[in-house]
Amino acid sequence: MNNSSKSVLVGMSGGIDSTAVCSMLLAAGYRVCGLTLVTCDASLKAATDAALLAAKLGIEHHVADIRDEFRRAVVQPFIDAYLQGLTPNPCVNCNPAIKFKVLEEWADRLGCTYIATGHYVKLKTIDEKVYICAGSDHRKDQSYFLWRLTQQQLRRVIFPLGNWEKPSVLAYLKEQGLEKAAEDGESMEVCFIPGDYRDFLRANVPDIDATYGGGAFVDNCGRVIGRHAGFPFYTIGQRKGLGIALGYPAYVIKINAAKNTVMLGTEEQLQTTYMLIEEPSWVGAVPADNLQVRVRYRGCPVPCEPPHKVAEGLWLLHLLENVSAVTPGQSAVFYNDNMIVGGAFIASQRGINQWIKNDE
């Protein structure tokens, strides 16, 4: 591909959104090239589908087999996190370290100025800083997963679907004669796990049941109230599949990997207005007003005060509304209106009461 200010490399999965992006960019006059990332055996079919669609669109198509790199950078840390009592979000790590990194490398190789993906987000530049904004379709908004993208990556990326809603994208594909892509289902929540993550852990950690099974369920006073299957198989806020009857709806409220205990409690005990986060990073200055935080992908941003440091690498965040099921390993993503201004990882909440007491 010749270098051109109107050349763009699109991350192609062979599905609805990336196909629409290719078609839209072609219509806008870009020279388009597609790249499919083979991250696991399950994505081999995506490479075939994407190649067929690229041929139909008349664009160049390439395949990057990055299974080994993906295993090291995404899959193994995902497994390790569960074995530490955390609940990881692999997409948050994959996007900057794998997906957009590889797209950048291939764009350089192919002489493409820009890269593009089918994420439902927008970009805004303020004082030479590029900010990610929530997409118009709030049901599909994927900004939460992208908070760790670097400024270098954001200056090069195009998100054509930011102003679109999913039904309109489907209608557009059908108008363009791309019905096959329009009929394809949504991608899996975790691309390398076809079913339950617990089965995946068992397949990749053969001794997991023998090592962690039979630990104690405890109440909030530390009293043993039953036996569990192993702490890696539980997550904060979980209610179903506990295998224990306590006479009231029980939820996982804490996981202690060191002791192999899972604390159960009530829905009320999941509620909090404080949380500990690790090493927050900010796009620009920390907003003094109108700061909000989202603690899970499907959750709504809630107002909060700017976090303050309480220990090395540890910050206390005071929320102005209750949130439920704060989960170590997940992301706390900060917004100002619909614009991401920063993010952090949710830390272990152990010892939080001493910091809350000092804060009050």
C-alpha cells in the first residue's frame, strides 16, 4: 500500500461493526486496508470471514497471528488475577498492549496514516490532549474498555461508529449489500472464553480444584458457615451458584485469596461510598467539579470527589452516591460528563476502614 494522508488500517473481525467501518471509510474516500488479529484458535474463523468480506469490498486484507503474544500479555495475566482473588477485565489490558499496538505496527509496515476500529466511542481534542467520549448509542458505548489507550494511539485512531446507533449500522450494511455481516451475532464478551470462565480456569490450571477447593464460606464476623468450591470461582456481588442456603439472599462480599475464604453477606453489605484504587492516571488536570466514576462496564457513572493518596500506590475515592459490588481487579473510569478524564484499577479493599476513618 502506498503512503497516503487518506490511508487507514481497519481492525477487521469479520463481523458487523468492523465491516461497517470499512465500508464507511471507503465511501469517505479513504484507501482502506484490513487486518485481522488471530489471538486464539477461536479467532481463526474470524480471519476467514474477514478475508471474504475484504474481497467483496475490494480492499487489501492481512492476518496477524499473535496467539503467543496474546497468551503472554492477556490470557496468562487473566488466569493469574483470578488465582489472586481478583476479577480481571482482559479487554482493558488488551486494547493498549495488544490490539492497538499491533494495529499501529502494521499500519507503519503498510504505510497507513490512520488506524480504525468498530468501537462505539468518540474523540475530542482539548488543549492538545485527546479525550475519549461515550458513543451516542449508550447501550453500545465501549469507552470504559479504552481508558488506557495512550495519547499516541488516540492521535492516530478513527472511530467511525461514535455517532451511530446499532440498528442504524445494521440497516446501513443491508443497504450496502453486506447482509452476511449484518446477520452475524455479537462477539463474545471475552474473546478467548467460549463458555464459563470457570471451565476455562479448570482447563488451564489442572490442579485448581485440588488446590483451592474446600475453602470456607464465612460471614462478616469471620464465622465459618459452609464450604466453597475454591475462591477463584467466585466474584464480588455473585448471588447465583453459591451452593449454600442461609435463609436469606446471600451475596459474595469479600474474597481472601491468602486464606481461601469467601465472605457472604446481604445486598446491603455490598453498598459503599468509599473505595481504594491503584495509581490513577489522568489525561489532563484532575477536574475539581463534575467528576464521575464508573466502576463496571454496565454501571452508570456516579459523582465522586477527586481521589487522594493514602499510601504508596494507593488512593481513597469518596463517592457521593452508593455503589454496589466494588470489585478488585476491575477498572474505575473517571468521566466529566461523557468524556473520560482518567482511570485506575480497583485495589483490594482490605484495611479501607482505617482510611475512611481518617477521611471523615
